[in-house]
Amino acid sequence: MNDRNFLERTKQFALYLAELQTVLDPESYALLLRILKGFNEAIVHRENGVDIPFSPREKELLTPEFGRVLTRLAGYLGPHGMQVVVGTHGSPPPAPEHDRSEVDAIARASGMSP
């Protein structure tokens, strides 16, 4: 990776983040910043991943559009970007009737149709 490529990606990241602050509702933007803090922790500590717990309301905010925003931002973070995975790691197993709604939420957050 050369410095010019890094600087250009950093500039694009900052511009897009500033744009998002004006177009996202405050609740979604706050969630986005919390997730980006998790990205930062993973990068700084060279971890393979980081768990970010979501409240039920935050899970509702994880729409396909929000997933596309995260994917785009993650793409600016390196030549290979970062992968965003939403799951229930660390939580007790959901009840069987809850499984389908969790799978649907994960699909929506990933930009796929449930």
C-alpha cells in the first residue's frame, strides 16, 4: 500500500462520514459511531474481530441501507476492507421462533433480502 492510496482513502472516509452525519437520523449516526469505535478497537489491537452488543432498538436500525453504509465505510479502511458480521455471539441461544427474525435481521444488515 502506498501513502497516496492511504491518504486518498482516508480523505474519502472522512468526507463520507461527514455526509452521513447530515443524512442519518441522530440515533442511527450514534450507532454508526459506536460500530466504528469497535472497528478501531479491532484495528488498534490487531484482533480478528470485536463483539459489539446491540440493544433491540439498535437491531431495528440495522437495515439493508445501514449495512451498505457500513460496508462502504469498511472498504475505506484498507485494501481488503473489513468484514461486518452481525450475529448473536455471546448471547444465549434464541428461542426457535426467534431464530427466523434473527436470521432476517442479519440478512437485512448484510444488504440481502431475507
